[in-house]
Amino acid sequence: MNKTPYKSILNFYWNAKTKYSLHSPFVYDFFNTVMNVKVQDHQIELVENERSVFIKNNTNITFVEYGAGSKLQNGNIRKVSDIAKSSLSGSWQCRLMFNIIRRYSPNNILEVGTSLGISTAYLASASSSSTIVTLEGNPSSAAKARALFDRLVMTNISIIEGEFGETIDIALVTLSKVDCAFIDGNHRKQATIDYFHQIRAFTDKNSFIIIDDIYWSYGMQEAWQEIISHESVAFSIDLFRFGIVFFDHSIMEKQHFLMIEAKWKLWSFGVFG
């Protein structure tokens, strides 16, 4: 199943909360300081300019696929423009993650799935003092990302190339502790669950994990449900395009929040786009 089931979209729509129906102080603060803040940052303008360059780049690169693959592409030769259009985290999501990093100030960040480096650049822009380790399985994509980081003069990012199952342990040892992780690779149920457990062993109560494309397939929905049900997860926030799990049980009793800025903003919030 490669298309988000409409039943899942409708379920999210009917159950999602706006800020007017939130009673948790932490989650209300999340809405006001993360979701309800427009990003005004020159560095982000530079990153979005680089996205535009990628979208216009029709050169071919070799591609090695380790995960569930793209919904729109296949084959070992792909255009950079096609990768940029179909595989990169969207501007809305990247800006939200930028706000998340600004709000919670994680020191050590792990990203599973660099692609061309746009989302990584957002993470680095939000906190130049953070240490970011990002994993990419495709050497050609990693090369494009490295060149991007050089152009943007981002020195707090390290890329580790190779299959995630082999490189994630190296990254975790390198960081020794994970304050924030962004899982955006493979998109298979069991792999996503495995990454969660591997990363969780290097977190503490103040850490959080962002999981991309939680409605990408039935398998990803099942992975998300298993993860948020885990005893270590204190509470979670479902933003449809991605979800976040938190581990501090002192904040509130275990709860799961589906959140949207406003019911009429489904399109801009990434539900249909």
C-alpha cells in the first residue's frame, strides 16, 4: 500500500485537536511555540534557495535503494530534480522541525535518512551549537548533501554512508547520547521499530524522537502504533506527516495527541499534500 488510505485521513481530521481543545500545558505550549510561530530566518531562505536549485537540476545520479523505496520513482538512475520533488521533507515540515529544535535545544541530533540534505540543513540552522550525525545509504545523495553543507558553511554536521542497519550503531556510539532523533528512512514497519529501539537505548527523559511518514503505509501506521504504545513513551504528538514521541513521564500521564493548526488548513498542514 503506497498511498495514504483515505480512511486514515478522515480519522485524523475528525480526531485532531486545535489549540482551543488542548488542556495539557506542555502540548499547549508546543502549539504556541512550535506550530503557531512563523519562521523568520535568513539561513532558512538560503536553504530554500538550495531546494529550488535541486528541483531545477535535471542531471542523473546513480541510486542505491535499501528501504521500501519511493512512491514515485524506481530504478538505479534518477534525476536530482525528481528526488528533490518526491523524497525531501517539505518546507512546512522542515520549518516545524526548525521550531522544535529552537524550542527544546537538543545538543546531539541523529538523522536517519539524509537524502540531499535539506532537512539536515534546517536542523543545523536551528542550532549551530548542536552536533548532528546524519545517515545516508546512497553515496550520490550523500555527495550532494556534503556539497550543500559546504556551500552553507555548516560545520556541525557529519554524514555516515551505508545501510542504516550497519551505520546506526556507529552513529549512536559517536554521539554517546541522543537528545533528538529524526527517523526518515527505509519506511518499513520492522525497520522503523528497530531504529526506535536502538535509538531509545541512548536517550534520557528529556529526549524526543521524530518519526516521518507515519501514515505512509499500513505498515508505517502499525509501526507508529507499536512505538507510541511502548512503556518508555510518556506521550506523543501526531501531526499526520510525522509524529513525535517524548519520554518524560513526570509531565503527564500517557496520552496521544492528534494536532492540527485549524480544521480548514488540512491542505497546508500536509494532510493531502
